[in-house]
Amino acid sequence: MTNLFTRIKDIIVADINETLHQKEKQNPIAKLNQYLHQCEQEAAKVGKLVERQSQLKDEFTREHNLARELAEKRKYQAELALKAGEEELCQFATAEHQHYSERMQRLEASLEQATEQLIELEIKYEEMKQKLKDMHLRRMELMGRENITRANIGMNQVLESDSYHQKSFSKFKDIEHYLDRLEQKVSKSFSNSSFDAQLTQLEKEMSRDNSLTLTKE
């Protein structure tokens, strides 16, 4: 039973993947937009790493400078204690000087490494940004080509396709027939109204003539 469910799941997943693949083939610009979005997200992550590395470099620099100052201070204090005959103070200051000197050397190596890593990250980050700009430009070029291709397909359908012509002319003929019927209806209505007006005018004239005849008699 488990194997059956696994096979059914695999079939469903394969169908979904095939559907997505077909959609990607049908709409390559959408796939390119998705890819660009992923690249922009990765570039943003690298940008944050560059910022963190720069902050780390600054922190190494501060700690290195502090260790150097303390090492120099303890060295001066050891020499001063030695001149004053303060053996214990001289030993303490000397030990402190050794400790801060070793820390300074360690921090100096870490600072150098952090600086090299920061430079490398900055170079890679700039390359990524330039690559993204090139990809955006490429997408604009592809979108322009897609627009022209779609426009040409539409124009070719209008200019070359007989079936498209027949459908278009059929629609035009339907509109023409409708307009003809409308014009005939309007003309008939106008003729009827004109005929009624003529009869009314004739009746008025006959009525006026009868009145004049009666007056003369």
C-alpha cells in the first residue's frame, strides 16, 4: 500500500513539474523575471555580508589600536619601574607588555585577513551588481523582441490569414446590413411623416378655397 501511495505521489509530482515546465516554455519572460528576482535576493544577501565584514574590520582595527596603545604604555611603565628599582612593578608591567604585544600581533593578522576578505567580497558584490544590470538590460531587449514578435503575429493574421479575413468581413457585413435596415426604417418613417404632412397641407388649402368660394357667393 505504501508503494502504491508513493507511486501515485510521484506521478502527481511529475505531472505538476511537466505543467510548470510547459508554462515556462510558453512564458519565458515570466521565468526570466523569477530568475532575476532570485538573483536580486542573493545580491542583497551579499550586500549585507559586505556590510557585516566592514563592521568586523572596523572592530578589529579598534581592538588592534587599543592593544598597541596598552603595549606601548606597559613598556614605558616597565622601563620607568626598572629605573626606579621597583622590581615587582617592572615584572608586572613587562608581563602586561608581552600580553598586549601578542594580542596586537594576533589582531593584526585578523585585521589583515578581514581586510582581504572584505576586498574580495566587495569585488564579488560589484560584479554581481553589474551582472544584474546586464541581465535587466537583456530582459528589456527580450521584452522588446517579444513585443515586436507578438505585433508581427497579429499583423500577419490581419494581412495574410484568409480565415481571419472572412471573420472580419463577416462582422463588417453584419454591421452594414444592420445599418441598411436602420436607414430603411428611418426613410420609411420619414416618408410616412412627409406624406401625412402633405395631406394635412392639402386639407388646409382645400378648406381655404371652400371658404373663399362661399364668401364670393
